Amino acid sequence: MRAAVLTQYDKQKINLEIKEVSIPIPKENEVLVKIYSAAVNPLDNMIIRGEVKLIVPYKMPLVMGNEFSGVVEKVGTSVTRFNAEDRVYGRMPLSKIGAFAEYAAIDENALAIVPEYLTHDEAATVPLTALTAMQAFEIMNVKAGESIFISGGTGSLGAMAIPLAKSLGLTVYTNGSADNEERVKTLGADRFIDYKKENYADVLSNIDYVLDTLGDKELPNEFKVLKEGGKLVSLRGLPNGRFAKRAGLSPFKQFLFKIVGSKYDKMAGLKNQTYDFIFVHEDGKQLKQLEKLFSAENPLETSIDTVFTLEQVNKALEKVKQGRSKGKTVIKFV
């Protein structure tokens, strides 16, 4: 089968090789999936640059790709949740990525059935953002009636996190460019802040939770709007000791990340707040919960910018690296 393979980390350039590799044989707890579509994410570029190797030490050569949609080809002997011909999607297990390939063998616990109303291209764009939002809210232990600020909530994460937050009974604030205001309000945002007209740090205060998508430069302002004792979860900051302990990393890595993330922990400590970094993991059961929140009448919102072939994978990664997309970038196999 054809697959996009990383042979060495490279901070300067993107250079995956299209290679012929063996179709994987599923273990007893795995499902062999024929990949129809795979989404391309900033995480893929982070892996190529070696930025997550302290969290997940991948061995080379590495078949790349983190989220996908496809059809079950074969199931392992102990698999009970899926059958051949099922349409499935998921976030690849952290320890065994490989969605940029014609086939992948995946632990059944990472998979869920694709909602009928989604195409494979659309479904491939869902798992990472959906699981990121759900796992962030889980870390925060959000409660109905409280408030959340989702920074830069006009992108693909906001499209998932805003309706999820509303379904959990939260009051939702977000910010971004004015041309996204109506769409974001339709998703459920209670207040939209046009960043060109207002600074959210000047108009928000006493917020219960912050979901950070902007990173280092905005974290001081995000802590400012967070109430005393509030909780902040970041996709773009640095890992800290709390993250390393939650992820079950070695004592050495827990010590190392405690040092790395100490400046954010200190910011949080000024008002008895908490700071958590999130590195989303696979969870098929969480994906299945989306069935209860969305339907054909109230569908998941997906947005696709550009569709590439596998041979164009490096162009797709470069596009994601440049940013400014109006939706997800997808690699189509079938």
C-alpha cells in the first residue's frame, strides 16, 4: 500500500516520502480500516519538527497522519464493537499514528461509527477538534450555569467547542474577526468580541473557564479575565507538571515539564487559578457521545478548505503550516 512516511525530524522543511509499505495485519484488539480521507493538522507539522518527541517518542520511519475516516476491512479476533463494511472515524492512537496511508490497523477503542449525514471527507475533520473540546471540558470539570471564554473561537475548534459548551449549559464568549460573527453566534456563542474593535481583556472579567487556542502572548490576558480559582486549559502553551502526571509520563519527564511550564503555573497561582496543557488522546467512546449532541436535523458543522491527493501531502502540510485556511485540509484516498 502507499503511505506518507517521515524518515527523520526536520525543523526547517517538510519532506514526507510516498513509499510502498506492507498492509498492516490487525492484532486481536484491532480493526483494519481502509482509509478514505485523512485530515491534515498543525499537529502533523509539530511532529515533523520534533516538537512532541518528549511527549511521544516516535521511532523512524514513521507513517504520518492523526485523524481519518474510512471503512472496516477486517476485524481482530477479540473485536466486538465493529464489523466489516462499517464506516468509522477516529483520532489515531498516540502511540501508533498512521492515517496518511491506504490502510491502518487501529485499536477498536479509538473508533466510532461515522454519523450517516457526514461524508468521509467531512468525518475526517471531526475527531481531533471534537476530542480536544471534550477532553478540555473534562479537565475543567465544567458545570452548567458557568461561563467560558474560547479564545480565537472562529476556527475549526470553535465550531466544535462552542456548540458542545452550550450543550453542557455554559455561557460562551469568544473573539475573532467580524466576518465570522454571525456564524459563531449561530453555533451558540452568547457574546462575540470583534478583536479589531475591542480587546476581550478590557470587556470580560470573572470568567469561570478559559480554553486557550492562541498561546504564549495571550495567556497573561486570559488569566486576567479568569476569575479567582478559575481554570484555564491551553492547546498552545507549554506542557507542565500537571499535564505530565495526568499523561502518566516518567518521573523524569514529570520533573522536566514541571520546570518547562512553571511560568504558567506561577501566573495561575497569583489568583489560585489552575493551568493545564492538553495533548488530545484517542477515545472512541467520547466520539460516540456526539450522537447524543448532534443529528441530521442538528448536524456537526464541518468546513473543508482544500482536498489533496496523497502524492500532494507535502503541499497539504505546507498549506496548514501557512495558516489562514477557511476550513480543514483533507487528503482523499477514495
